[in-house]
Amino acid sequence: MKVYLGADHNGFEYKNDLAKALRQAGHEVIDEGDEALDPNDDYPQFAGKVASALLAANDPEARGILVCGSGQGMCIAANRFKGIRAALCWNQAEARAARNDDDCNVLCLSSRYTSLDEAGSIMATFLSTPFAAAPRFTRRIEQLDDLSS
Amino acid sequence: MKVYLGADHNGFEYKNDLAKALRQAGHEVIDEGDEALDPNDDYPQFAGKVASALLAANDPEARGILVCGSGQGMCIAANRFKGIRAALCWNQAEARAARNDDDCNVLCLSSRYTSLDEAGSIMATFLSTPFAAAPRFTRRIEQLDDLSS
């Protein structure tokens, strides 16, 4: 599975640890930065890079993972993009629901409030759970991209 | 404080309980539905209503609260709107960060994985925490609305 990763300074080391675990599990990791620990970097840049790369890849099996301190900024930023469904998950039940019900293609994580151990199991659940594709789920997902301000 | 509420069938009773607590705390509640328990209703409709009403109100003190089973669908839907910053929060620390760092104006809650007791304290923290308005926070928020697919 292709996994696009992004993080700001608050998620920098965390992202590198996730990348290692993902590669060990046999996934192809594309690291969209940040490339170095820069306290002045801005999370929207990395959310934008991961969202754009994922949309350009046009691969229904590919996923994105975004990390910042609370996970909130990344989740807002990624969900600005039509076609991106980003889920900030703090447990495996949420990761399962995000995939099963909403076909989410981006997982957001909080480096501050979710331990790396928890992140490992949340990530594994997110990457292995298929979308249930029930008509009611598909109908709601289609409505998402009709919304705009 | 004006609080716009919305929920699908999975958050219907939960939303009504939150409305009661908000009114008891002296807030003005605007209930954007669903108006009855309808298992066929779709969360994007209520996210759209709350986001649109909040943007139209143009009141920096007003907030939105959205509930669905996992909270994920509501969070994706609301964040499709520029000017909306929706945060799915599962504890008070996340609610504090969402307000302090990201000036979030919509709180999303999971009726399935967050108890009403927990929701009460998360909501209170979300509604009472001011935005820190540090230049780096403001810069990142401005970048959010420059993003699009």
C-alpha cells in the first residue's frame, strides 16, 4: 500500500517513527515532509502536499497520514480538499468507523495526546479496514463533495 | 453565546441532551435538526445547515456543535466550508488546543465513543477557551482558507 506522510514540527519525530513502522510492514512510504525539524513550519503546507499527492495518484488503495500536535489543524486542512476524507482518530474503533462508514483516505494523529504505541494499532486498523460500500454510506460521501461555502 | 446544533439519527437524542445542558448554562441554542429521529437522514445535511448558519451569523462569539456516530462524517462535512474550523474532540485537552491554537468554531462529537458526561466537560472547555491569537497561529489559520483541491 502507498502511504503519503506529512507532519509539522510537533509531529516530526513521530512521523519518522511511523514511517519506519510502515516500511517494516511492507508499505511504500512517500514522505512529504517536513524534511527537518523546523519550529517555524506550518501544518497547512504538509496537509496540502499530502492531499494533492494523494489526489494526483488517483489510486483508491493509497492513503495519507498527517501528524501535528493536536491533529486538529491537519484534519481541517486536509478536509478543505474535495475527494479527501480525513479522520482524526484516537482509538481503533474510530479508525474502523472512519474506513467502514466514511471511506476515509487520510488518517490524522495527535503527537501530543496519542502515544506512538496507540498510533501503531490505530494505523494498522485504518490501513486494513475496507469500506463497507453500503448505499447509504456512498450516498452520504457523494453529498460531502457537493458542500461548499 | 449562540450555539448552532446539528445531528443525524445517531446523534439525535444526544444532541437534545446537549441542547438542554446548553440552555441551562444560559446559552442561546439554535437547533438545526434533525427535528425527529429519522434513520434515513444524512449527516452532511446538518453539517451544511450549521456551517451555513454560522457563517451567515458572522458572529465571532457564535459556535457550532455537530454530532454523529463517530463524529468523523460531521467533521469532514463542516470542514468543506471556508471559514469553518471543525474539531472532533474526545477530551478536554483536545478541546483546549482546538480553541487556543486553531480558533475552531465548530465542535464535533462522537455519540458512540464519547459519553454524555465527557461531552459536557469537552463542550464547556470548548466554549470557554479563548483563541491565543499568536501570530504563528493566525498565519496558519489564514493558510487554511487558501487551500483547495
